[in-house]
Amino acid sequence: MAKNNQSVQAIRGMHDILPEQSPRWQYAEKIITEVLSSYCYKEIRLPIVEKTELFKRSIGEVTDIVEKEMYTFDDRNNDSLTLRPEGTAGCLRACLEHGLLYNQVHRLWYYGPMFRHERPQKGRYRQFYQLGLETYGMPGPDIDAEVILLTDRMWNKLGIRDKVKLELNTLGTTAERLVYREKLVNYFKQHLDILDDDSLRRLETNPLRILDSKNKDMQQLIQNAPELMAYLGEDSRKHFELLVQTLDDLGIEYTLNNRLVRGLDYYGKTVFEWVTEDLGAQGTICAGGRYDGLIEQLGGKANYAIGFAMGMERLLLLMEQLDNVPIEQGVDVYMIRVGTEAEKEGMRLAEKLRNEVPGLKLQVNCSGGSYKSQFKKADKSGAEFALILGEDEVSRGEVSVKPLRTDQDQTNMTQNEVIELLL
């Protein structure tokens, strides 16, 4: 049988995060989790695989995600399972399953990979990482404001606030949208010759999504369409007015976009997006809104909820344009060991140093090599110091210390003096 010498490669649209890229991810994750903690949000960790029925009930069977994009398969028990395409449904399923929503208020967040089978491009992948935030049990516009303020603080901490803009809208209640939907459908039916194929399909399934079309030939038609605001009741209007007032009081800039809708059916009242002009077509880095109706849709008692999803790949693409992102040095100290006794003593000393010097990043040369080759590795590691152990140093109970980033001379120290130097 002929051998297949072709190397195995990653699946299209599922990319590796290489060691030189990881520090930037870790920096962003650290800042984000610090902000979440400062607002007292708690982490929830969720399965990557859920029953397919969960997404059909939450997202809607006649959506692009369910119809075209989900990775769905039957397991050995012939149960239909799906790699999660988004996190809200799974988070809500967990809360309902474990009784977290009964007379309780929760502020939750989760983080991890999501999966959608769509055409890969810059900032859009088939496996992509999302930060999701969900709150439950709070009906007022103040929690809507808090969620937006939290994201605003993230952008400031990450140094990208001047690169993103907030767009804001309200979708009203389900009953109000039904009245508006009828008016919208009647309007678009008068202009079927202008609608593209996607819009013709959405006319029967989710006509509000037509308002979000990027087709240049349809923009004038969309601009002249009826506006949802005209069909909102007093409660919906007041909710949105109080939200806007809070943002104004706190100096948060935003743009009212009455054509902003969300791609999933379960959103109502407040919706928002943080967008940028620096990433081309993939300009949305964070989006969310209220989804009070979804809890009942999944079998729970009527309740209140608002959340958002943030795409990490797009966020990192935006951060790559900055020169001031502090990336922690990978190695503080590199240990060179030459000789059998030095190798034994060096391993003991390395563990002692790690015990005594909190946070020390110490790399020990392994698998031998000459002094010259080890010293090259020490210099290449970026370490500030090289600790050198040879037979002479071991016999004297000392360590040679060579600064690698300055012109200072190499000196001999006791092990305790080395600890004092590194503290």
C-alpha cells in the first residue's frame, strides 16, 4: 500500500493560537476578567456540546444558524447533538436545570470556543472564541446601562476605546413587534423587485433582518421603511428613555440606530452593538441586548434577561494595531548546567528558587549541551539573568550569575544571595 506523505492540516476556519500569539490573548483575558470581577459577575463553565433541540427552540428553526451553520451529528444513542454556535441558550439551560432563576438575581459570564460552519475570512472563523455575559431577574433599564458601562470600561482598560463606537436601539415587546412586522411586510411587498434573494426569504421568516441588509442597492428602500419606534407602547418608550438618560449622565457617547436589529429571534427592547471601522466588513466586536421572552420559550417561568457576546478574534485584531500593549516577558532567569553533579544540583536549586521567589519564571536547560550552546539558548530566551552551574560552582556551593541585558560582569554568589537578588 502506498504511503500518504501529505501532512495533516487544521480544518479550514479552525486556527491555531501559536506560542508567540498567546501572551496577547492572556493579557486581554486578564483585563477582561478583572473588569468582570469589579462588577461582581461570576463565571459559569458550560459544555461545548448541547442537544440540538436547545438551539432549535432558542435560536429558531428558520434561521441561517440552525439551517446552514450548525455542526450537528447523531451520537451512538442516536441523539442529535450540536457544537454550540452561541452561548446564551446553553447558559440559560444550565440556570433552568439547576434552579438558579427562582426568585434570584444573577450576573454571569462564560468564555470559550463556539462553532459555525460559515465562509472563513479575516475576523470570522468556524471555531471562534467568545466572551458571553448574561444577567437574570432584573427588569429595569439600570441593568441595561450597567452592561453597556462594563463594556465601555473594558475598551478603556484595553486601550481601544477610541477605535469603537456604540450603536443603540430598542425593539420593543413581542406584541409591539408583531404589529410592526405586519406593517413592514406590507411595505416590502410593494417593492419585491428591489429585494435580493436573502431579503425575499427573510420576508417570510424574519422581516426585521432586512433592515440590517448591507446590499447597497436596497439602502434607499430600507431608509424609507416604517420605523419601529412609532409602534412602541409607553412602557417600552420609557424603558429606552431612562437607559439613554443614564448613558448621557455618565458621558457615554452613542449613536441611535433605528435600523439596528439582532440576528436572533429572542431579542426585545434594548439592543446594542460596539462597532469599529478598522476591521473592514467584520466591524462588530460586541453585540447584545434584552431577551426576556427566551426564558419562557425554553420552559421556565417568565423572567428578565440581558446579555452580550464579544468576539475575541476581532478584539485581538483591533489590539494588534496598538503599540502599547504590555506583553510579559516569557523568561526571567535561564539556568545553565554543565556536568552530572551540576545537573542534579541545578534541578534542586531551581525548585528552591521557585519556592522562595513568588512568580519567578525560571527555565532550566534540559538535555545537556556545551556551555557555549546553552549560553546561546539563555540569551535567545530573553531572560534577564543566566544562572551558571558547573562542577566548580557545585564544589564551592556557589552559583555564577551573568546579567544578559546589561554590561555588568559575571559574579559568584551563594544560593541565598541569588534568592535575595531575584526577590
